Amino acid sequence: MRLYDILFEAHWAPDTDSNITERTGQFADLMDVVAKQLGLPPPIITSGLRGPDRQAKAMFNIWRKNGPEYLINLYGNLCASCSKDAGNIAEKLADVWGKNKGFIPRPLILSGSDKAKQLIQLGVQVLSSGNNISAHQTGEALDYGLVSNNAGDIQKILGYIKSNNLAEIDEIDESGNKGGPHIHITVLGITAKGSELIN
């Protein structure tokens, strides 16, 4: 992985790690170009590369705001580009978090509390075992938060990209995620037509 020189200045949220693969950077450019063509605001990237610490925090927030079933289903069933063990890892995390000191997932418990920080660290230990659970950990995924665009706008951009064969992607619509509504995109490839459009 390397920090990709994003040609069209993809719009990143301030705290997002933009150290992503070249093709993921090209996809970010493609999203901005297509948004402009469609007369839509450029979509905001709210997550890129995640090490074990950021991945654990993201999963912890999903767990505490949506519950363990949502977390396990998301990583075990909905995420086609996640590792083959993703569902088992999510189940292990939900079990560790749920059984540890009687901590119950509730939206009002802040992820910055001492107890939450301890539980996130347990998640980091699980995720640091060498197995990547998500394409975010390899710089091959982006989350487009519902910040500058609603889910429908982002789906229009993605629809244009898919119908014109500009990129190959896996997407998960997490617009209903109470922990931060977004559309998750794993970038599998950029076609010659897609490359031509951004160059």
C-alpha cells in the first residue's frame, strides 16, 4: 500500500486515513468525477484504511448501537469481500464484549468511557492476530458517509459506475447503521473505461 496521489482531490472526512491502494484511490476519483457529471455534490469518505485499533473501535460502535446480531450478520453474511472467518471473528468479539463485566450494548454508553476503551482494547487483541476481517484493513475499501449526499444520491453515482462498466465493486448499504450511516465499497478493480474517465 502507498499513499495515493488522488487526482481530483477526493473529499475525505478530517479524521480519515487516506493511506489506501492505488485502485481504491482511483475509485475515489471516479466517484467525484461521476458525481460532478450527475450534478451531485462530491460524496464524503468517512473511512479508508483501518488498522486493528480503528477496526476494533468501528466494530465496537456497530455492536453497541445496533446489537450483536447486526454485527455478526454484517460481517458473516452481508460482506462478500470480508475474510472467510469474518463472521466467526465478529461472533467472538460480540461474545467477548457482551460477557465482559456485564457490559450491555446501549447507544448511550460513550465509546470514550474507560470501560468502553478497555473493551475496545480486547477487540484490538482479537483483531491483531494476523487475520484481516475487512477490506478496510488492506486499504481496499471506502465508506461513504451520508454527509454531503443521502443514500439515494450515492446509489445514483454507484449505479452510473456499474451500468457503464467503470469499476468492479462489492457494496454494502449500511444506511440504516445507527453507528454512522454509510455505504461501504470494496474496490475490486477499475476498468479501462473507468481509468480513461479519470485521466
